[in-house]
Amino acid sequence: MLSYPLSIFNSKSLDEEKRRFKALKSRLLNLLQRWGEFKAVRSAIEDVFKLAKSFGLRRLHRYTRKSVLKFAALNVLLVGVVVAMGFREKKELQRLAEM
């Protein structure tokens, strides 16, 4: 059972917000029934994040926000280059992440 968030009641158009919430709730319940279809996608996403962590995202300790942004952007760029080079299969990504 899902109930409305309190922020809905602060809205000027309460009925519209309730309809939007009900639509989102029905969409969520529909997607939860088909969860098996998304397991492969979730696994691929986890492999990409594991690869990014192997490039150094585990050592993200930096002193300024600017250096963190640069470091994270570099890691995202590296992962993008690796995927663009053709390393898209699950086994290939896992091998790269474990190197």
C-alpha cells in the first residue's frame, strides 16, 4: 500500500497531483511484475560501474570539488572509450575490471 507524499498536499492543484501519483504508482507496479526482464540490464550496469571503480573511482579522496569533478569526468571518459572500442560483452567487461 502506497500513500501520497506530504508534498502533494501543498500543491495548488491537488487533484492533478493525485492523478499523477496514481499513474506513477500503477506504472511502478506494472514494472515490478516484469522485473525479470531488467535483470540483464542491471547486471550490465553493475559491470560498467565495477570497471569504473577499477580505473580509480575507489580512490576518490580529493581535497577540492574541482579536483573530484575532474577525476570523475576522466573516469567516465575512460569507461566510455573502453565501451566505444568494442568491449561490450559481459565477460569482457568483467575481465577488464579484474585486471
